[in-house]
Amino acid sequence: FKVPTQTKRKDEFVDAQSDPISTIPRTEEEHEELDSLNNNFSNRLDKVSKIPSLPNEKGKKKEEDKDKINENKKRVVTTENTGTKGRFR
């Protein structure tokens, strides 16, 4: 199937070039094989997208890790006026 395209002059048309891959003649067996591969791949994609993600328990672990790292519970305080940092216990 060729679609005409317009040239510089409005009244003349030329045949549009087709994609070389789409012009390769294929047998019925090739079509069935490609359809089968495509369906199998689609099914695998559906399975992957349906797998539930792992529960997110990172928040609890991060807080516990912070407590272990920061055993002395020191906090860094900055003031807006001077921009200096002071350390409080």
C-alpha cells in the first residue's frame, strides 16, 4: 500500500517510500511465530507488572539506625542571622 505525498507543486503527487522492514514478505508460519512470541512477551510483562512490591519497612530501620549512630543525641543548630553552628546536648 503506497500513500501519495505532495511535491512542491500542488497538483503532482509521488509515491511515498515505505519502511524497508515492513516490505519484507512473510509467510503465514512466520506471522504465527511472531504473533506467538509477541503474546508470550506480553504475558510475561503482565506477570511482572502484577508482582506486588516488597513491603516498605525502611522507615523503621532508618530511625533505629540513626539512634545507633547518634547515641549521644547531639543536634546541630543553625541560626539564620549569623549562620554559625552551635552544638547542644
